Amino acid sequence: MPIQIPHPDPGTPDTRGPMRYLWWLVRCQPGRVLRGSLIGTAWMVGLSARPYLISRAVDDGLRERDTRALAFWVVVIVLGGVVESYLGIMRHRTMTFIREDAKARSAEVLLRHLSRIGAVLPRRVGAGEVSTVGGSDIDWAAQVLTLTGPGVGAVMAYGVIAVVLWSVSPLLALCVLVGVPVVGLVVGPLLRRLERAESVYRGQQGALTARSGDIVAGLRVLAGVGGRDLFARRYAARSQQLRAEGYRVGAVNSWIEAATIAIPGLFLAAVVWLTARMAVTGDVTIGELVAVYGYVATLIVPVWFLLEGSHQLIRGRVAARRIADLLTVTPDDVGGPGRRWPGTVPEARRPGEPAAPDGPADLHDPVSGLTVPAGQLIGVAADDPAAAVALADRLGRYVPSDVTWGGVPLSGVALDEVRARVLVADHDSYLFAGTLRDILRAGADDNDERIGVALRAASAQDIVDTLPAGLDTPIDARARTLSGGQRQRLRLARALHSEPEVLILVDPTSAVDAHTEARIAERLRAARAGRTTVVIATSPLLLGRADLVAHLVGDRITATGSHADLLDRDPGYRHLVARGSDDPDLDKPADTEEVYR
């Protein structure tokens, strides 16, 4: 069954500020919002009609002892209650649709944006921040749209009740017109304080979520080096800080909640006391006394909605600001044409856009001086891991650079074409949840035979054999149920299965034992025969199988040649790849968990 997307085109959000973003959510569904406003107004004004009907029943029926008039007004009251119930149902139904539409739209624009910025996301925003925005901020922002229904209705009902009370007594109407703004003045400072507290709390919550994710992801490593207790204590300390900040937010919330109940109640008592005195002096009738009580009691509902709406607006502004900040994160300017999205120029090259090489071509990086010969397996041994990653980013066009591809500036080639033909496979790249087959084929329609070839090349067939349902076994996100070496081999198999024209591997065997690494080195060379492959590693087993090896010192290539040649004439290279060779534990498998499987 095809997946149903609520909004194939969710639109372009206004990220110039939190209120602009919330207004964009409103503008995206004008018909539904208008309907919600009309129904909310009718429902809220309808609440004020009941006291009037009751007053008529008292004055025309009970005081006049007119049974027919009393029966008539009772029937009208019952019918009014039925209509009011129907309006209440439709109000709640419409507002639920509005909020759910806003949540779905925010989730879609956020997901599309995160997919577009891609590799730059981890460098700009923490995982905890993304998780918090996607998990709760979207919901808080959508809750603000309640103001478009009951919120508008509350304002209209407030005006209607003030007009009706003016017909009874201008003094009572004046009390209502002045009293409600006073309520706002009392609660306003609390709302501003809540906004500041919420902003601090949400930021600390995102940071703590990121830390918990890091601890869970590296739990095995922490346990192995004895750092689990240390990180647990640090996490507990940060949790205590977050709890203290949460208490601060809760304290402000409690005062606001109390004010939304106590202040309207006091307001009601004051107006009823004043009306009762007027009834004693004969300024109003008994029916009007009952009506005034009903009006003011009804007024508690719109006042409560206005106060609650203000509370939601404060939280929604904080949430919308965080959403907008995430949506303003832009990809690195890698130069030249970007990704082509649906609706843009398809397939054909834009005017003035350099053509990519028709076939295999050399890659050249002027910064390091590295030239990657087409169709060969080249190893790069770097003394600085950061420099190695920077080299991979330049060759894969993840950062601005002057890299050329067959003499053509890589930055001038359409990004879609670069991504389709050049693949950078990091040793810790993300493994999405799904069946093992879906993880390996990465969404492409393919048969199991080709998957099996990639698994064998990565020496990962034994992983499939140990799983209960083989390739159909469900794997959770990041494949945490597998060992580090198993995950790394699956990442390598996935990269090999995609068969890119240029494959750049970063430390593909850092978590496997020496015997498995030797098999991978031999099979990798065979699997990538005739295609360009760059292996960035310091493993002598991998470098020994390369056609050409380059020694990267800092940001520059200082020597090139075969692995054996560099061992003979480059002391720095020899020290780098033979580091720790005199360690008695060198032959111990790096992935000890697999030994016991």
C-alpha cells in the first residue's frame, strides 16, 4: 500500500520570526480556520444566550404565573442546549483538524529541510535539539492555533455580553469592560516570566537529550574503558539542573493556572454582589439578577479561554522560535548548482553548467596535492584524523573546494550527479531501522543475489546467517543489537552494494579483527576492480592491497608509492602504519564480542 502524505507540497514556511511562522500555519488553511472561528464564536455567544432565556422564563413565566409562557421558554432552553451541544462538537472537531494539519505541515517542512541540508546538520545542530523540536515543539506550536477558534469566539462573546449588560445596567457593563483587562494586566507579567523560563528549560532539555543519546550509543565503549559511572554521574548532575529549571517553570505555571481560576471567580463574586444590591433597591428585576449572574458566570468561559490561549501563545512562541531557527540552518555553500528538487529543471543540464565526465576520470585536490587515478584503488594514510575527514569532504563535495573531476571543477557539476556517482562512506554512518534487506539496498529495487555479493565482499555473510529471519530480520535504528564490528561491515556492504563510480571509504575496518580485515582487504580489491576507490585508513592490511598509497601529513601529501615502497623510504609513514606493532595485545581481535558469538 502506498504511503499517504498529508501534504505533497507543504509550502514554504515564513521563518523570519516565531509569530510569522505561526501566522504561516494559519494562512495555510484559511477555509478551515474561518470555519473554526465562526463555529467557535457561535458556540461562545450561544453560552451567553442561555442566561437570557432563563431570565425570560423567570420574569414571563414564574413571576407572572403563566404556565404556557414558562413551558414555551423551557422548550426554547432545551432546544438551545441541543444546538449548543452540536456547536461544541463541531468546534472541537474543527479545531482538532486545524491543530493536526498544522502538526503534519510542520513535521513535513522540517523533515524536508533536514533532508536537504544533509551532512551539514550534525555540525550545526545537536541531535538532542532536533529530537526535542520534532518531538514536542511542533505540538506546542500547533496548540496555538486554538486561538483562531475559541480565542476569536471568546473576544466576540466578551463584546456581546458587555453590550447585553449595558442594556441592563451601564454600571455592570462598565465593571465587565474594565475588569477583564485588569485580569490581563495581573497575569501578563507571569506570562512574560514563563516565556523566559520556558526558553531556558527547552534549551537545557535539548542538550540533555543529546547527551543521553550519546551515552546510549557509546555505552559499550564506556563500559569497556570504565567510564560508565563517570558519565552516569555527569548525566545525573545535568538532570538535577534540568529538574531545578523544570521546578521554576512549574512554579510560574502553577501561579498562572491559579490565576485563571481564582481571578474570574473573584470577578464573578464582585459583579453578583453589586447586582444583588441593585436588585434590593429595585434597579433590576429578579429575572435580570438571574441573567446577570448567568452572563458573568458564562463570561468565565471566554476569560478562561483567553488566559489559556495566552499561556499557549507563550509556549507556542518559544516552540515556533526553535522550529524557525532549525529551518534557517542552511547547507554549506559547496558552490555551483545545488540539488534539483521536484518541479525544477529535470535531467537536462542548465545553460552554462559544466558537464561531468562521461566516464571514469581522475579526481584532483589542490589543497593536499592528491590525485586519485581513475579505476584504481588508492590508499591514504593520514597522521591527523581530522585532516583525513576534511579530505573526504572535499573529494565528496561536502564543503567548498577547488577539487577537479576530469579537469572539470567538481563544484560546477550538478549536485545530484555528484551524489549519484561519488559516495563517501563513513565508518560510523547512520543505519536506519527496517529489515536487513531494506538497510542494505537503501531503497533500491534489487534481488538477493546482488545483496549477497556485497555481503561477501564485506565479509558480512555470517551476520545474516546468525539472524533468525535472515535478510527479513527487523533491525532497530543504528542496529544497536549488533556489535560494533557487525555494524561496520554492514555499512561497508551497503556502500559496495550501491556500486558508485567513485567510492571513498573512511576507516572501513577500524572495529574488526585482523583476520576479518585481511579478508575484507582482499575481497574489496576484487569487488571494486576497474572502479575508482579511495580508502582512508592506517591499516597495513588495507594499504598493502592498494594500487597506490599516499601519505597525508597535515593537509599535504608528502609521499606516494606502493605500501612496501613507503615503508622502506618514509620513516613517518612506517611509524604511522606500524604504530603499536610491538604491543603484545596487537593480535587480539578488536571486536571481541564477535569472538564469543
